[in-house]
Amino acid sequence: MRRVAAVASAWLVLCSVSATARAEVRVLRSASLTLDVPSSWSIKGTEDEMLLVDAKGELAIILRVVESKDLAKGLENAEAYIGKHMTGVQWNSQAKPLQIGGMEASNRDGTATYQGRPVRLGSLIVAAPQKTLLLVGVIDRAAEAAHQAELTAFIGSIQPVKHVAAPSSWTVVTPERSADAATDALFSVQYLPPRTPRLKVWADLSHNLKTEQIADALNKTFTMPRAMPIVFLECGTVNAFYTPEKHAILVCYELLEYFNGIFRPTVKTDYELGRKIGGVTMFTLMHELGHAFIGELELPATGKEEDAADQLASIILSRSNETGRESALAAAEWFSIEGRKQLATQDIAWYDEHSFNLERMFDIICILYGDNQAENAALVKQVGISDNRAARCVRDTPKLIKSWKALLKPHGRHSSPQ
Ligand SMILES: [Zn+2]
């Protein structure tokens, strides 16, 4: 079989070394899209630049997430590349408008010859909720019929990430702040039953996290401009969010399931596993709370907001009881596991809005140590933070704490937050 994949692979210059994965639902976060990749296809590259190839190498698809303004150029590049490597390229003159997953799209077909064999070409542009998805596909014409159904299903699966719109079952009440808001419970916790039976176990676990106690403590400490529900729910994606449109924090059952996969190989007992999943979920919740404070209270934030959110989470957990510290450590372990995986595969998104996983791990430990040296000295040695950085942690952490206290002070219920 002439491998049409080779052409696509060469074009995909950014994808030099990366893991080959088999997966069903892929989320393209920067474009806010999801798509289902048949499990027999291989996936290379990053979320924003991905190469999909079927098991026999008869079909290859390049996916690129581009800024809308770069669209024409991106498409030109792709088509020019195909023009250079194939002979007899014939594009149909007109691009056809169509709808994919409710989004505006346009599609163009063509034919060519590659290494003496006829191939079909196709390009597709999808106006995603954020950015634009550019898709160029090459398929061996002799194998066209065999791939038609999965190709149609693949294209049909492209849709906006569901969390953008609230699920219909989600009835979060977000009243404007009333006159006697001083006594209102603005933070509350809701659990939406999952539709997918597999996720029920994580819905059950989420009830055991006692998030109500956290909401209670937040209500006693802060006053918010409006109700701020913390909602556990099935999202169709692995994540947690602060949503400024709904003024809510969402924690997906899928995220708990993902944490189970991360930690299961590291523990001996189910009890230990539960503590770690609970801990890292708590860190995530505090991180989203950081985004929520910045968004709802319109706090000034410079630097990466993701770092600011991690810092707030680490400070709160460091200043809570031993369970808080345990939660911060569970998050550090998560970042360490993911970071080592990224190093091994070199699958690193340098442009990502988050700091790198290993940096996030060190930053958590840095704050724990900066806030309490006696308790965390051994930890700093164990993870290998240099003496210089450790000294920096001791100098910088009180400044971070002071900054967050100053930012939150006007929103404290009685006195400044502890
Ligand atoms: Zn974040």
C-alpha cells in the first residue's frame, strides 16, 4: 500500500516526536471543540496540530487549530503543500458552505495522483466557538469506499465543547444579590445525576468530599456579588471550570474518573486512593475558586492567571488543617506524574496558558515550604528544590499571601480573611 500518510506526516512539521495514542473523544481545548476519533486510527501531535492515520495508512487527516485571521494562509499552505507533493491536483472550483455540529463550515474536494495512485483530497474549515479548525484529508481512492462510513462519522462528531452551554438538566439559580446578602449563603453545592451509568461511582464519591463544609466556610469568610454554586456534574469532558456566564464553578465527574486512573497505580489500598482523588479534587476546586474570585470580584491579576489560581489554592490548603496539606500534596503528585509523562514523550505545549506540570508541582511545594518551613523541610529535599530556590520560597510566599489578603480584604465578611 502506498502510504498517503507520509505526505501528511511530512507536512506536519511541528509534530516531530510525540506519543501515539488510541482514544475516542478528543477535546481541542483552545478551539473549544470535541471530536470522536475511531479507536483504530493513530493520533500524533498536539491538540492544535494533529495527524490522524488509519491502521492501514490509506487515510490521513491533518487537523490544525488556527487563529481566524490566519485561516486563508493556513489553507493556502496546506493546499500548496499538497500541490507540490502530488501530481494532477484538481480542486473543485467552489468551496461548499455547510453546517457541522451547528457551526458554520466550508468544504472543498479534489483529486490527485500520489506515487502513481489516485487519491481524493478534501479540505474543511470549521468556525469553532474559539478559533478555527482547519482539516485537510487525503484518502487512497481504491480504499475510499471502505473508509466512507467512519470518515462521515468522524466529521459528524465534530462539535462545540458541551460545557459552553449548560446541560438542560442544570437548573442553577443565580439570583442577583439581595439587600440582606450579608446573611445569604452565596456559595452552595449541587450534584447533578450523571446520564452515563459508568460515572455514577464518581458522583457517589463526590458526595463524600464534604464540599458543603467548604461552601460553609467560604460563606462565613467572604461576601460575593451574587450566588456562586459549586456544581458536580457530567460534562462530556475531563475538566473543572469557573464559568463567568453562569457565575458557577463546575467540577466534572469525568475529572474524578481521570484522577482515579492517575492514582490507582500509585496506591495499595482503596482508602489511600480515595484520599488522593479527594485531595486533588479539592485542590482543583480551590484553583477554580481563584479564577472565580478574579472573575466575580473583578480582582486585578497580572502574570498568568493560571499561576495565580494555583497560588491561591496552595495558600488556602497550606493554611487549612492536615487534610489541606494532604490535598496540596496530592495535586503536586498529579503534576509530577503528568510532567514526567510529558518529558518522556516530549509532548509539551509550550504555548499553554498553564505553567508546565513539573513547574506547577515545584510551585506548590515552594508555597507549602514558604508558609511553614519546619513542617516541609524534608519535602523540599525530597523533591530536589535547590537551596537558592528554597530561600526564594521563604521570601516570596509571605508576599503572595499578603497580596491575596489585600485583594480579598474588601470582600471579607467581618475582618480580613485568614
Ligand atoms: Zn485554571
